[in-house]
Amino acid sequence: MGKETMTFADQEIANRLANRKHFLKDIELVIDWKRIRKTLSKVEIRRTSVAGRDAFSAEVMFRMMLIQVWYKLSDYQMEEKLFYNNMFLWFCHLSLENPVPDSSTICRWRGRFSDKGIFEKLLNEINCQLSKHNIKINEGVIVDATMVESHARPRRKENIETEPAGDAEIPERPASKPQN
């Protein structure tokens, strides 16, 4: 279920990303995707009936798995990032109008790639192509920050004295002794 036609929303995203420098845009230009597609054709799902919704293409799923490897994302995190990261959507050739793959779909495709023994082969091909352009990818991490409301200055400390409670002995005060 890749991008067959570009919608207005997809065009707007492409326009916004056009002038941005980003690692994924550079990768898109450097990789020879024809060689990758040839290997991916071995695991492509071919429909035998018209029932059900369209399956995601093997290339779309492989692009997602590349992002997962490069950014250390789990299947759940990848699903979440596809909802609000336009650069990821663009790189994966997904449209805003179509649903994004859920985590179980990503997991099943990874199993499919592993069963056919092509995942490592594809990663090696990607690394080989990148090394020809003197590009080495170190794993990256996306840091997700959470905003927490805080007071402008901390509260002052107040010392509150309490009396002993329970069975604790109360220290006696020395009573004044009567003088003879």
C-alpha cells in the first residue's frame, strides 16, 4: 500500500521538506533502490483475490526497518513515529490518507524477511552502497522529551517542630528544687 497518487497533503509535506537538510533525504539519493527492489521481489505479497485491504509493499516495510535500525526504534515506537514524523512518512513512501502499518504488521514483515534470509543481505547491500559514497552510519537515537510544569522558583523550606507521639518518653524538664 504505497503511494500511487500524490494528494494535496502529500504535496504540502514534500514542499515543506524540500529545503530541509536531513539524513534520510541524503540516503534516498545515494541508494540504488532498483537493486534493492530486485531482492525484495522475492518476498512481495501477491494477491490472489480482491477480498481484504491491500498489503503494504515489501519496499515500504524495508524502509521502515531501516529507520528502526538507524534510530533504534521498536515496532511500537515506529508505528507511533509514523503518525507525526513527516520525514519518516516521506522516506517510507506513505501517504497521509492511507493507514500506517501497525506494530504487528511490522513484526510479521520482519519475520517474513528473516524466513527468506534476505534481511541481512539487504542490510549488507545498503552498507556497501553507502560505503562507496564514504558514508558510514552509526546508530542514532531519537530522544523524546516530556514537558513538565514547574514553579519559577522552588518553595522555601519550613521547619515544623512536632511533639513526640505514641509511647515515646517525653523528656522531663528539670524542676526547680526547693531551697531549705
